[in-house]
Amino acid sequence: LSVAASLLLGIRPLVVQSGSMAPAIETGALAWAREVPATELAVGDVVMVDTADGSRVTHRIVGIEQQGSSAVLQLQGDANDVPDVERYPVDEAYRVFADIPYGGHVVAWLSGPIGLFLLGMYAMGLLLVVLRRGGDDEQAPPTGGGERRSVWRRTRLGAVGAAALVATGVASLTWAVFAD
């Protein structure tokens, strides 16, 4: 669902890595953001922007200076006593619209070695279900001519190939979205 939302709706998942937005957004939360033009930003929005050194910060807008279609943002984390020293010139920014507490911890765990192993085992289990030959008439290969048996094998191989392709695509896209 994350990959589909990211690709189709322009929604970006963000793993919150510090406590600067607590208690509104806790460390380890998975936040969802959508890119919006600077003209749609307002004081009070929580946004993710790039810093001058190339890192990213997710804080609340406490001041905004519109400059045509661009804006210069003054941000401050909810847990911070003072606004950020740096001002952030933007043409667009990712505005946070929802978060899932502890969701970022789940994403981090799933992208670790144990999570990837379990995901691989799950994919293998799905393939085994597709390949399994059952004892009932629906799952057994058709009897009779060699052509019918060949069609059954091609259909089964096509299903396995499609499942493997879908699993590989989902895994690749998920990695691409969350690795950024």
C-alpha cells in the first residue's frame, strides 16, 4: 500500500528519527507527507525540507515569508524552545498529514536482516502454495491428452512467474521508497 500510495498519489513515508516534534510526533513514528507548492504552506503546518548541508528536517512552520511562488520558512520542533537558526527557502515542501506511532520502528525492523529473511520466507511460502499439488480434483492436473497436461503446466508456471515478478517488484519498490 505504501508503494502504491507513493507512486500514484505522490505520498511519501518518513521515518521520524528524533524527538524534536514530540509529543505531536514521537521518535520512531512513520509519518505520511505529500509534496505541496510553497503557496499552499501555512504557519502551523508540519513540513519536511532539505537543509543547507543536504540533510532533512521535519518541523512545524512558525513563520513564513512568501516570495511569489517561493517562500522562506522559519521552522521549530515542538519539543524545542527556540526556532531553528537556519531559514529554509522552498519552492515546495513535503507537508505531513498523518503519522503512525512506532511505524518507523516496524519499517526499520523489516529492512534489517531478520525482517528481510522473514519476508523472503514469506515469499517462498507463497510460491510453495502456488506450486503445491493438491489431492482434490480442482488442484490435480487434468488427465487425458498430453496437450491438456501441457496447458496446465504452462498455466502453473505462468502463475509462479507472475507471483515471483510481483514479489520482486514490490520488494524493489519498497526498498526504493524507504531507502531514500
